[in-house]
Amino acid sequence: MHIAVAGNIGVGKTTLTTMLAKQYGWETNFENVDNNPYLDDFYQDMKAWSFNVQISYLHSRLQNIRNIQNSGKDVIQDRTIYEDAYIFAPNLHSMNLMASRDFETYFALFRQVEQLLQAPDLLIYLKASVPTLVRRIQTKGREYENSIRLDYLENLNKRYETWIQSYNLGKILIIDTDKLDFLENKEDFSTIIDRIDAELFGLFKNE
């Protein structure tokens, strides 16, 4: 079984992935943010490095998916390959931070890769307002993320909402993290567990 957690920068994907893996005994597959060789340069000069950083992510995520599908285990993944293609790359292009020919080359490559993929059994989408995202980014303390512009986060949020509304590759669970504090509040985390159980196993919580 393949579970994937999607959402904007700072929304809590890694935290929830860790907690759910412990709860269900799933293997984890984390996004290798700090290992992307272009990321620091990208945040310093997005226009110069946008194509490089997206190609690097496409390669690493494809490798991750192949590892998940070949493992024969239940795996929960932090961020999906679809987010790069339908949110981050188009957003960079629309902000004139990625040249049209680079975006077209990237997306054509993704469409070829997409044909080889099997969608997650369940996609968990974490949503949050920009103020919530900023607060959590500051708490994480990653230097390169602290330089992210507010309009960049806002544009990503809009694209996430558009993508999620059209997502039809499998089961999806939407969690508003403005209203749930699953890290600090055990009842909030239990609510998420109940909703996951309902999606995966048909176990509905009694109201």
C-alpha cells in the first residue's frame, strides 16, 4: 500500500508522515529537501536555477516511487511527483522564473514519466493559510525557506487548490491544518486517524 502526503511548504507533511508511520507501522519515504544540489542556489536566484531544481526533483521522486513500488511494503511518502509538475513548475513559469522552453521541456518529460507511474492508494492533502505556513516555516528554522516570498506561498496555495479539485487518480483525504493541531492535540490526531481508517478500511467513526 502506498500512502502519499501532499501540501505546501511548511504545512506539516514531514511531521504527519512520521506520526502516521508510527501509528500504522508503515515504512517512510521522505522528501530529500536538503540533498537537492540546486536548492540553495535556487532560493538565491530562482530564475537562474528553476529548471535545474525541478529536473533534480523529478529524478529523485521517480527513483523514490520505483523504490516504493518494488519494496512490497506499506509505505507513506512525504510529497508527490505530481506536485512538482502541476504546482511548482507551472508556478515558476507563470512568475517568469522559468523560461517557456524550459517549462515545456520539463513538462513533456514529466508526461512521459507519468505514464510509468501507479498513483498512491490514498493521497492525504494538508492545506493551510499563508500566515499558518509562515509561522511553521519560521519554527522549522531552515535558512533558505525563511527567504521565501509571501506571494510565492500564496500562488502555490492557489495552485494546490486547483490541482486538488481536479485530482481523480485515486482516493483523497483533505485535512485543514488551520483547524487541526495534530502534533500537540491528541484528539485532533485521532480525528485524522479515524478519517484515514474510513478511506482505507471502511471503518467509520460513530457520531
